[in-house]
Amino acid sequence: MFEFIRSHKKWMQLLLVLFIAPSFILVGVSEYGSGGGAGAAEVAIVGGKKITQQEWEEAQRQEIDNARRRAGNDFDPKVLETPAAKQQILENLVAERAIDAELRKSHLTVPDETVIKQVREIDAFKKADGSFDMEQYKTLLAAQGMSPIMFQERMRRDLALQQLSGAIQATAFAPRTVAARLSDISEQEREVQEILFPVAQYLPQVQVTDAMVKAYYDKNASLFQIPEQVKAEYLVFDSSVVEKQVSVTDEEAAEYYAKNKSSFTTKEQRNASHILVAVSPGASAADKAAAKARAAAILAEVQQAPAQFADIARAKSDDKESGANGGDLGALAPGVLPAPVEATISKLKQGEISGLVESEFGYHIVTVTSVKPESVKSFEEAKEQILAEVKKQKMSKKYTELVEQFNNLVYEQSDSLKPAADKLGMEIKTAENLTRTPSPALGDAPFNNAKFLTALFSADSLKNKRNTEAIEVAPTVLIAGRVVEYKPAAKRPLAEVEAVIRQRVAQEEAVRLAKQAGEAKMAAAKAAGDAAGFGEVKVLSRSKAPTIAPAAALAVLKADVSKLPAYVGVDVPGVGYGVYRIGKVSQPAQPNMARRAQDLEEISGAVAQGEIYSYVKALEAKAEAKITAKPAAAADVK
């Protein structure tokens, strides 16, 4: 079981995110079945429904966006652009669809009241005082391209998924004897003595001859190769090329405003408060009647003292969260509150108090606390926004036209980039010392792209000095280039690298001498069985930080101690060679019970992960899931 968890660690982490981390923490999640039409390229099939190339690429983009959001400036997109990473994303997409199919088939769902309660508990939607912030709620959802109804349905799915995963994990069982044995191993202590043979001590003994240098040079020729290089001219086609050829007139802006006036209209906004007398699902007729009578009594109290609505809500509302804020529900968005309550709020005047409003949660008494009337931005107020939007639309249309021109010019005028540069107002730039593979030192420079370098080093480009085709190196960014100068691969002269080789050979010889001396000492110590020459006794344990070099500590803790004293020889990086004498193995007098409880919890978690993995694989088999594409089929996603 544990070997399986270790070997599938990355898969398991992603699967647990799928099962446990809800999408309502505001990261992008694609709508299922949204990508591609009937003719879209298929990459997998789950339950008879295909996953398209477009959906796979969108999942990759979202994974990159989410990783960038988590890591910030430390994010390196290349880690998610490997074939293995792309395949992992596809496998997770398949697992997700298989799980969704099971949720639908099993009719697992979550009631509205639970969903709404969960919405109001999300910290991202709360004000500083802990109350629900409707404006923040709508703003964050809009930023994700979601409506409240979409968001609530996603949350409903996530909560159902958590119920399903909880039921599976509850079946996991970790034997206490196994946990106890692992804890024993973790807490075991080994008394060890050390003797080091530093490389520096043997360096003066090394004599490096010319023959040794030449032999190293010949044997390690690949270390001294200078790869083939080119000097290239290139053109970068991006939005700046299009922007220079697009402008927007005031007349166009005015026409856009007239056609899209609704976009500059802010609809009426209402803030409301309520008092809830709750009725449990499945309540008897007598219980409902009692709740209604209590609600009627509260309504009478409110009608006698409307100004005391907030105080009465704090004292008597069964909605404790809004009640703590005087019943305040904040600014309202469609779909958040039960339909009868929303309908009543839409009809009330500011300050007016409703009668009893019945919903699936019970009886509500509602009042509108403020009404912000509908407003429309004037043309002058919206002008800058309109100019930017119209320009963006025109650029989008112009892009298609210009990118076709760019492709045609670099292809048809293949012996020069100048016609394309002159026609489109672009600047020809130069890059030197380019090799067949991207250089980490050049970062994300457009000419440091693997696809472009492959084209640049093609036979047609190298031999005939023809332009490469236009290569997309990022969304809406293309590059075309041509070789100006080519340098074939060469080997550095021995004289140029002789000093470096002498240092390496001397170091290797000193390491060999140190190890030779260490092994001789270990053989003598084993024969004598004593601790002559070894240092002070140190205690090592897997549960504590090592007091010797980590590589040595690992070897000591893995050593066979069936017969003591035991000896271990270890190459110690950066030092030399170490010999270690293990004289005693023991358990602490008092076991760490808190640690053992933690060990048991972690082992149970590992077993639960295995159960979830097995369950999801069973769902995939049940849905006859099949991946039909390879990682190389996925487009590069930036």
C-alpha cells in the first residue's frame, strides 16, 4: 500500500484536490461538456461522451493559471508543459468526468439551505466585521465569469463530492500494530561514532601527469564540446504590430454607446433585512402551525415598533448569521435568496415591512433598508472605456488579416525578412549564439522557444538561408527568422581546458585515496572490534535532525544491526569519506504518544488515499473511460 502511495504521489495529490478542494475557493473550473462541437477532436471518452482537444487545452490553461496564482513570481510554467504534466491533467479530467457520472447516476445532491449557508461561510465573501458582503460576492464571481446560480450549482456539486469522498475514506482501516511498528522504527536510537577522511588531506599526495590530463580529455570529450550555433535575424509579430494600424474615431465610439447602452446601465440595487422563524424539513403540521404563530407574533411586534427591526432580529431571528447583524442581508443578487423572499423584496418600498413570507426554510419577515435606483453612465463618462473596447474589437478583426499577411510575406519572400518588416512596420532584430535547445539564461525570449529553434536549425534554413515559417511562441505572438551565420559544433582545444581538467583529475584522485584509506580503516576496525580512532558517541534517530552529514545518517539508519558493533563506509559529499561505528541500538524509555497518534493518523490518511484511488479507477472502468490521445497531441499552452 505505502509503496503504491509513494510511486503515485503526484497523481494522488491531484486526485485529492479533485475530491476534497472545492471549486468555490475561486479558481477557474471549466463547465463540463462545454468544449467543442460534434466535430471537435477527441482525446478521451468517458461514459460514451468525449473529452475534446479544446477541453484538454482549457484544463491545461486553468492548471497553469491556478499554479501561477498560488506561486506568484516563483511560478515556472515549464513544469506544466512537459508531456508527463499534460498527460496527468488529461487523466485527472477523465477521473473528474467519471466521478460526475457517478454523482448523477446516484442522484447525490445537497439541499439549497446547505448551499446558501456554505456561501455565507466563505471568508472571501465577508466584510472585516465578519458579515456577508454581497458586493464582494458579485465582484469576485464576475471576475471568474460566473453568475450566483452557476456558483451555487458548482458548490452543490462540490459538497456532494465531499460527501462521497467522506464515505469512502470512512471505510479505510489502518491496523494499530502496523502503526506501532512504524513508530518504533521512527523512534529507534542508534549510538554512532565517526571518523572522517577529508579529501583535502589527500590532495597534496596527488601528482597529475600530462598523460592523465590527456586521458581525461579523450574519455570525456562530450564535456568539452561547443554545440553548433547560429546568428539569426528575426521578426516578432504581436499585438503592438496590430495596434499601430488601428484607431477609433469619436463617431465609432458614439455608435457603440448607442448600441450597447444597457452595458453602461447599473440596475436598481436593493439592500434588505429579514427575520426568520425556521421550520425543519419534514416538520409536522402542528410544528408548522406553531412556527407560523410565533412568526405572526414577531410580525406584530415589528409593526408596532418598525425602528426596532434590527434589535428584534438580533433577539429572535433563527438565521443567527444575519440576525447578529440586525437581520442584514446586504445588497441582493438574483438567485441567492429563496424565490418567495426575492419576489417580496422586489415589491417593497424602502422602509416598508412585509407580511409573513413562506419559503422552504420557514417564515420570513422582510424589510427593504435601502434602494439605489437604476443609473446610466453618460457617453462622456464611458468614453475612455468605449474607446478601449472598440479598439480591442477592431484589433481582434485586424489581427486575422495582418497575421495572414505576415505568414504569406515571410513564406513568399523567403530570402529576406525585409519585405514583411517594411509592409507591417516591424523591426528586424538579431540574436547570436543560438543553439538547437533553449538556454535557461535567455528565459522566455521569443527566439529562445524550442519550436522556433527547431525551425531555425532545419536543413532548409541552415543550407538555403531561407526564412522559417511564422511560429507561434505564445498566444497571439509569432516569430519568423532566418540564419545569418552558422558555426558547426567543435571541441575545445586541450590547452584551453587543461587547467580545469587538472583540478578535476586531482579531485578525483584525492577522493579515491580518501576512500581507500577509509575502507582500510573499516576493515581493521571490524577485525579488532574496538573504537580506536573514532570520535565521540552521537545518537541518531529518524525522528530527530541528524548530528552527522545527511548522507551518512541515512546509511547509518539503514545499516544491518543484527550484529554489533556494525560498521558503515559512506562517501560524504563535499567532505570525503566517512567510516561509522554503530555500537548500540535502543528504544527511548518513554514513547512519544502524541507522535504515535500522529503516525496513526498519517497512516490512516495514506490508506484512505489508496481507497479513493481504487474507487476512482473502478468508476473509470464502469464508465468505460478510454484515453485516445498522447501528450504530444496537446497544443503548447502559455
